[in-house]
Amino acid sequence: MKKVLLLVLFLIGLGWALSNFQGLAAKGNYDSIILNFREDVGAAQVENQLEAIAHQFNTSAHYNSEFSFNDRIFIMRGDEQTLKALRRSEVAKYTEFIEPDYVYHAYSIPNDPDYSKQWNFRSINMEPAWERTRGKGITVAVIDTGISAVPDLSKTKFVDGYDFVNDQVEAKDDNGHGTHVAGTIAQSTNNSFGVAGIAYEAALMPLKVLSSSGGGTVADIAEAIRFAADHKADIINMSLGGGGESHLMKEAIDYAHSKGVVVIAAAGNSARNAAEYPARYPHVIGVAALDPSGNKAPYSNYGAGVDISAPGGLIAGDDKTGGILQNTLNPQTGESIFEAYQGTSMAAPHVAGVAALIKAAGVTDPDEIETVLKKSALPVTDDNLNHYGAGKLNAAEAVTLALRGKITFEDFFQWLRDNGYLNPRFWIDGGVIALWPKLIMVLGSYLLAWFLKNYFPFTWTWSLSTGLVAGSSGLFFLKGVYLFDAPQWPFRLAGSSIPELGNALQASNGLNPFFASVLIPAILVVLLLGHAQWKWFAVGTTIGVAVCLTVSSITAPAVFWLGDGAIARTFLGVNALLCLGLAYLVLKPEVRTP
């Protein structure tokens, strides 16, 4: 029985927590409170309540703006304690809701000093995507000229790769192209240095297939694709291409796809009406390039093989502000530089980085990831020549689509942290004071029933347990459920114990004395006493109500017409004793003498 009790308590607590996630959003900040008075409340009553607020809280409530008059929206200064007091006060009976006037902010941006120069990230709506995922746990293989350890990759994770050009483990870059591409995918971010990367918590796998001159063979590229698939890469980026179809490379791509790897390639920079290989192969996402204004870059290939478009940049003479800026190396000196490049080679890693975010969000099948990329893209009408594929890459929409209906551990952990649950003082200082009385009510009703069982032996049944919950706490976690544009009273009723039913519709904290008394348990006992099974529901309800009234008399003794002082406490305490006496009268005949 102890295990059952613990399980019940755990499920109730879990349900309460989940119902209060509100989309797993972080706890908001506020210094003012919104009061929405009901439309059926007269103007004189509203004025009276505003005067009461001014007297009790030493502050005035006022219309939010000249447009708030019809909606009866008032704003007043106040913190969390004021909010709680308002919800317990007489004012609550005259309002539709009382809630925090949260302060919203623009999305946070990386602290990298040159992030402002990365127009390309803002063009793909990058910042909202970072609020949800940053690619943690995903490995992106960069099949290119290799990757060198430039300073702005110092915080980036790496896994072992291979140099297929020189047949060695270390895949250093001697060109700069691969390092630049890698930076777009996972440049070290929020390190107060340089620029940012898209999936900056992902790991990079450097696979060198192109020499210092930028050329490489199909055989090396195909081997690198298989290597990535066999060494648990999640995404492959190939900012390379050329003419001529290869069975060897196609088989390697199909092999990688069969192992769940997303393969992405640049469409090519020849301004031709067809993407180059490998972008044209099945199971490869071909990427065309956009200029800073969001149009197809003049050099970008288009047409067959283009699946989506992303920023590739456009450099006008000596003005490089329209290029894609990342940390790479000077191939002549080997020194670290921040350089702007242009090309479909720069567009492809944007898609690879967002694909990493999608997979980190829980979409694992490569075809589904491609679908998310395409469905979330900003479509372009009248694109008869397929300049843009499914449309323009949209990171925020892609992540939103990937996370639809999912709860990630990272978001759950952030919710716990932001709401204070990971702070030990939170539990000491009463941060969950509203939860403790409910848990005490549930636990107390079971303990009381267990105590009575020692003197009046009876069998535990589902009807008894149901009655204990209904009488003591109800399904209280349902009070936190909110469905957009749906009436909330069904949730308030289901989330209320029997003593709370009288105030559930008004959403008030005061108890109705007709419900918060022995009256309802007595009626149930009279109606159900002759029923073998439902009798125990009445018994459980009576015990539960006794505990609920006892706890309420201590923690929240507010009763309609009786106030919240000694009279209300006495009323609740006396009725708790009457409920206990009623349970005694019902249970006593159950004792059989030998």
C-alpha cells in the first residue's frame, strides 16, 4: 500500500508540474499587475474596488491606455506578493483574471563583437531558434579542405576526422575554405570574440578531400562520405561540386542516407540552369545562394537539383560587407583572419547548421529533416526557374516545426532553473507554498484513513481512494491547464476538491460555507450508505473533506461572509470534526464482533 500511495503522490505532483509548464517557458519578470474586471460588474462596483485597492496596497490602479476602457483593463504597480494578495482579496470576485504584466524583451544576441556584421544570420531568423536549441549532441562532418584550429573555433567541439588527400589522421586546412565553412556551422559563440556560428554546441568532424588548390577526387570524397556515416556523423556538408555523375559517389551517399545521415551540398557557382554534382544526387539537399537582399545571387546555379536557398553573400569590389564573414586562415601565411567569402559554398553550411538544430530538437530521420527544412522555408512565388527550391531558409520556423508537440530535457531543465526549483532556498522560503497544502491534504487523507483502518477494519478500494482525493484536493493540477479560446471553468471544477466547488466558477480563493462544511459529505452518506461499493466513496469523501478543512483552517481560512480570521478558522475546524465524527458513525457498524 505504501508503494501505491507514493505512486499516487508522484503522479499528482508530476501532473501539477506539467500543467504549470505553460509551454515550458521561462519564468517572466514583472513589476506591475493586470486586472481585467468582468463586464457584468457595474461601474460603481469597479470604483469601489479600485478604492479598496488604493487603501489596502497604497497604490492606484489605472487604465492601461485610452483603448483599455471598453475592455476594463487596469494596471497597478506590484510584485509577486501583491499578486498573491490580490488573488486572495475581495477584488478577485469582480475580475475575469488577475495576472502579471510581464516585461518582454528582444531575443538575446551573442556577445561576439562582430556578430553585428553577420547579416546572414538575421536573414534566416537565427536568434529565436537559439532560444530553443543550439545543436548539442549533433556531429556535423565537413567534407572540404580540412579545418584548422583558428582562435574562434577554440571553444568548438571536435571529433576525430581524416585527411584523405595525404592519408593521415589530422585533417588540417591549407586553403581556408573548409575552416570558413566550419565557422558558419559551429563557430565558437558567446565567447566575447569574433563572430558566431549556427549550431555552435554541435561537434565538427574534419574530413579533408580537397588539396590546397581546392581540387579533389570523387574517390576521396566517396570515401569521406562513408567514413562520416561509419563514425556516427549526423550531418554531412559538402561545399564542393563538379560535373559528371559517379556511381561510386551515389552509392556512398545512399549508404550514408541509409544510416540516417543528412547530406547537404552546394549547388555550384556557374549561374547555370542545373545544380552540379553531388547536389543533384537523390538523398542530397542542394542549396542555392542568396544575396544580402534575399534574391538569388547572380553566380548561383538554379533549376534541377536545387532544394532550398540560403545566404551565400555578394561582394561588390572592395566592399566585403555583403559577404559571409567567418574566422578562417590566410592560405599564404597560415595566420588567422576574419574574412568574408561568397558562394554556394557559404550557403550550404547555413542549411547544415539548421539541420543540426532540427536533429538536436528530436527529428532523426533524414527525410523528415529535409521535410522540416522545406516546409519551414519562406516560399517564393513565381519561381518558374527554381531559383529558390522550396524557399528561403528559416531557422526559427524550422526549429519550431521540429519541436512541435515535443518536450526537450534541455527546456525542462531550463524551466526548473528559471523557476527556482534548483535553488534549495526556493523550497525553504515558500516558493511552492500553494503546492504544499494540496500535498498535505492528499497525504493527510490517506494517513487518516490508514489510522481509522486500525480501529475499523475495512478494505481499500478504488471508490475509497477516489473519495479521498475528491474530498481532500481534487485533481488540483488541472487548475493550471490553459487551452486557448476554451472555457476554463471545466478545469477549475475538475481541479477543485468538494469544499472548493462553491468558489470554482468565480475563481475566487474564498471558500463557500455550504460546500466547505459537513453538509456535502452528509448528503453523500445518506444517498450512498446502502450501496456496497459507492458507500466507500462517501466514506473517502468524508475523510478527505475533514483533512481539507483542517489544512485550510491553518493555511487559508478565507470563507465567504465569515472573513479570514478566528470565526472562519473556528467554522472550518468545527466542520472538520463533524466530518470525522460522521466517518466514525459510518465505519463503526463495520466492526464485527466474534
